[in-house]
Amino acid sequence: MNAKMKKCRVILSIVIMVSVLAVFAAIAAAQASEELSRSFEFRYFDDAPGANGETDFKGQTAVFDTEQRVDFLRNYAEYAKYFFNDPGLDKEVVMDSEVEAALKKLKEQPLPKVRKRMPLKDWKWVGYREGEEADEIQDLSMWSNIKGVEIENGCLVFSDEKVKLHQPFPSQTWRFFIRWKVRVPTTDVRQSFYLSDNEIVAATVGFNENGRIFYCSQGKEFELGPYSADTWYEFKVEVDLIRTAGRYNFYVDGRLKADYVELQNRQNINQINLFSAKGTKAVALDDIWGVGYSPDFVRDRRVRLDTYIVNTFIDEDFDIKPSVDNWYDADYDDSQWLTTKELPLVIGSERNAGRDIYMRKVVRVGDFQKAFLNIEALDPGGEVYVNRVNVAKLNREPAKLDISRYLKKNDNNLIAVKVNHVPEGYYLKDGHTGNDMYYGWFASRMSLDLTAKTRIEDVFAYATDDEKIMDESYSRWSDRRCF
């Protein structure tokens, strides 16, 4: 019997053993009023000397090569399909609706009964880096110069009967993804999107004349489900160029539709540098976003780290962010800003490098004698304005600001907060897989306390005779201890 057959026999025996255990587990679960979870262990036994005891899957004591690791995971997945009754391994463990229902059952932290505390929610906000408005105006002018397209209501719209759009981007040679939103006017005309190495097409996806979404692989077209006219769809293509053949994943509205299929063209493609579209009048595009990854082999004094560099190579939403000049004024127009209902508010990654967070909220207060703004954290730091006045510059520590003299009684008040971005190298790299040094920066929860001039700040209880209390507690415990 050769080694491969022995390994298959061992895996089969383990599967049978685990199956028997699963039967007993199922019986026990049936006897219980409610089954909370089910799981299993999947182990491989080998007579290699290095496999004496539990070994690393990939590490100093590993006995598998790459193909054996892939084979193990394949067998694990096949058994998991049976065990969890999930042939496609795509069943959601918890539905979004279940999470939302559970969250609604949680009670909010009780508010004080004497002093008036106002949790500050529903902030308007924007992430903005210096000079971003001018950069976006220049970018949009480049798109506007493409023949047959116009920018309307924050979208790129095809204005001619037939449009061919070609948008080059920096060559991607390792792994990357590109995502975009698209809306088509009819379901009987082909609208196609391409990723190419100059003239060599690597992948084509889109909408065909049969009313179906499609993708291409190995020179063939594959139809997916139907689509509707005048409806926004989000397409995402993940490309892997590491292996010679080249493969990609295709997602529609976040759901995987083509799983690591081969590229469309059988020629060896070592790079992709062009996003193209071929469509008809009234096709609309929005939110085109692409991120590339490339290997960055580094060595530190302790261990060799195989890391990768992250780089956003296209990021276009066809909107212009307004300047943040005088953003803390009451008459500043924040209608184009985003809204967050709850804090913390977080942004990060190299995509947002250099962007500070700007926040605004109008609060109407009644009569009061003292007013305090509670801020759990502005990380790594920031500034606070009340009715145009800069009242504090903060670091990441919690703060309680006395804003009594800046707040107007029985009137609307503008609270404006800026969170400084994390500069490159602010956090030291310590074995992180990605080489993205722009860890998230955020504004944590805030509240406003309106109090009388005399107030109780906090209540503490202290023991009058610590030693006596400890002796009595130990005596009670020792009388009940068991051996």
C-alpha cells in the first residue's frame, strides 16, 4: 500500500470516527431543550518522526508541504458540508435580522435622575485632507473629458448611444480588487466591463441581452441570475496573478458568484492596468474603488516577515467634497456631509491617509447653571469648538470640559469636533501582515451634563477598619471551605 493510500485510509477512519461522535452529539442535543452549537475536530495522523504529538499546520514542527495542507483543508471542507448540512458552505451562521433584533433588546445605560445628561448622537461628519477639494476638481475634469460621458448628480452617465470608456491605472502584478456600482436602463442590451493588460482582456463581466448578469472564463461566457433595469448593482472583481494561469473571484452585491475561476484569456497575463466599459446611453457608474497588494519582503532582528504593501490605485465617487474652511461656524453648509447616528466614529487605512475627521452637531439646551462636555476619547487627539470658540485641544485621554460660559441658555448651540489623522509611522510596525501603517483614528462617545452650581461629582465608599473587615471575611470563608 503506497503512502498516499495510507493517508487516505487514515483520513477516512477519522471521518468515520467523528461521524459516530456526531451521532452521539446529535442524540444529546435532541434531549436538550435547545441546541446552542455544534462542532467537530478533524485530525490527521502520520507516522513521520516529526509528527510525534500535535504539530504546527505551518511552522517549525509542520510535516505537511503546501499541497498536503491544501488537501487537508479540502477534506475538512467536504466533511463540514455534511456535518453542518451546508452543501455550499455559504449558510449564514447568524442573519443580520437576528443581530438587529438582539441589539434592540439591549437596554441603554440609565441616565442620571437629578442632573440632565444629553447623549450626543446624530453627528454630521466628513473626512477631509488638506487640498482635497482642488484635487477632486482636477480628477473630475479628467473624467469629463472622456467622449460620450457626463457627470450628473454625483454619477458618471453615458450620454451617447454607444460609449467606449477606457481608464488606465498603475499596473497590478500580484493581487488586487476593483469594485464599482452600475445602473443600466434596459434588460435587452449588452453592457460589458473589462479588465485588461493593455489590449489583452483578462476578465469580462456585465449584463447581457438575455436579461442576465454574466462573467467570462477560459474564453467562455457564463450566465448568472436575472437583473432589473434602473437598479443599482455593485460589482467586485478580485484578481490573483501569482500563478501563471491567473484567476479571479466575481461578486454581485457582496455575494460570491464566480469562485476563483480562470481568467478569460488563455495567454499568460502578468499585469492588469486598464478598466474599460462598453455601454449604451443612460448607463451610470459610481463609486469606482481599486486596491492593490504587492509583496514586501523585509527582515527584522528577530524573524523574517513576509509582508505586503497596500495601495489604493483608483478611488472615485464623482463628488467634490466642499472645503472645510470655517467648518465650526453656525452658517457653514454641511448638507453634503455624512451622518452617523452613534459614536464611536472611526476611519483609517492608507485610503484615508492625511484625512482628519470633522464633526458638527447642533444642540438645543434649556436653562442651566453649569454645563460639562464629556468626551471619552479623541484618538490620537483633536480640538473642540463651542459656538465658534476653540475650547480645548485634547489628546487621547478622557476629558470633562466646563463649557458653561460658551453655551447659550434656551437656544441652539453648535458643538464642532476635529479628530487629527494618524500620521505615517505613528504606530510602530510589529509583525503586522499588511504594511499599511494608517491604523484607525476615532471620536468616541460624548455627552453633555447640565447641572446646578453645587453638585455631587462622584460617590466613593471606604472601609473604616480595613484590617478588621478582612479578618472577619477570612473567618467566614475558612469556616465554609472544603477539601
